[in-house]
Amino acid sequence: MPEQIALIGRLGRAQLDQTLRRIARRMGRGLPQPIPLDEVVVPDTPVALAAAALVGSAGPPVLVAHCHRSYLFGALLGTRDRLHWDPEVLYVAAMLHDLGLTDVAEGTGPFEQRGATAAQSWLREQGWPESRADIAAAAIRMHLDVGRAGRERPEIALMHVGAAADAIGMRLEDISPQTVAEVLTVHPRGDFTAYFAGKVRAEARAQPRSTTAAMCRWGQFAWRVEHAPLPD
């Protein structure tokens, strides 16, 4: 119960912050400048390419495109916030952050935990140093952690905001509409809204004590996915 109360408080603060940011942008304050996508570093290291191939073989195209958009939105917000992060770690985490929604991640527990465990094991097999594998796994494990992930190191914070930007439109007002449109042109959403809202509701039913279930109860998670300010 204390954890649920804390989560409700974090969700409330996050939604209030979102509202205040949107009001400020509508008043012309802090308007974001367009950032060409060719200025965003997209890693092409062997592990980065292998991670993209793994999610491509494990999940449907609509999920793969979400992973790519999550990385781009996270990197764009990191640029706006003037953060310094490891592009490869963030990219790999973004590619693998929803492994728990595929058959690659076995075991029990919430999907973000199953995905983090599977990703960490896979990265060890790829020969990644334990420290880097730990960061990527933490980013995946915490990518739903509203109010806490943002206080972690940049790779974890940007994984969280990048995925949330694409799933529910969080902080999209901090990316110029021109840049958002460019991201959607390169990686179209297709039927992502229906796909992901269905996954969210299924996870909440299967894992009633999970963060997803709590956010559906107290933060209208599935509803926010369906009403995100992004066109399919």
C-alpha cells in the first residue's frame, strides 16, 4: 500500500508537470527548435546492429518501429536537456526495452523485469562488460518508473522519457513538431496505438501487482496510450 500511494503521488506530479509545460509552450515560452535527425547519432556497432536484429526477429514491425522512435525521442530530449550519455548503451536499451512483450523473455514477473533479465543475459553473451550490461538492464527495468527513472544516470532517464514520449506523448512539447514529424516519417507508427494499448491491458490482467497494472488503475495508462497526441 505505501508503494501504491507513492506511485499515485509520482503520477500526479508527472501529469501536473506535463500540463504546466504544455501551457508554457502555448504561451511561447521555451519553444523547442527543430533538430535534423541526421544530427542524432545512431550507433552502428556490432552489438547495436545485433540488438536491432534481435528485436526485429522477436517482435512485429510495429514494436520494432516503437523501439527506434523511443531511441530518437530520448536522444532528442537529451540534446534539449544538454545531457551527456553513451549513445550505444541508450540505443541497445531502446532496441531491447520491450523484449518482455516477446517470446524471447521467459520466466515470470512484470514484462519490464523479464525483458531486463533477458537483455542482460544476451549482452553478456555478446561480450559486453558487466558494467555496461548492468546500465542497459537498469534502463529497461526502470523504463516505466515514473518519477524515479528521470533522476537516474542519463541512459536510464532518456530510455524512460523516450519510450514515454512515443507511448503517451510525454514531453513531446519539448520536441519541435517538425522534428516529431520527421521521426514519424522515418519510423511510422502504423497501428501502434491499438497494439500497445492491448499489450498494456493484457499485462495489467496477467500481472495485477505490476507497475503497469497500478498505472492503469491510477494513471489511466492504457487510456493515455489511446489518446497520445501522435497520429497513427
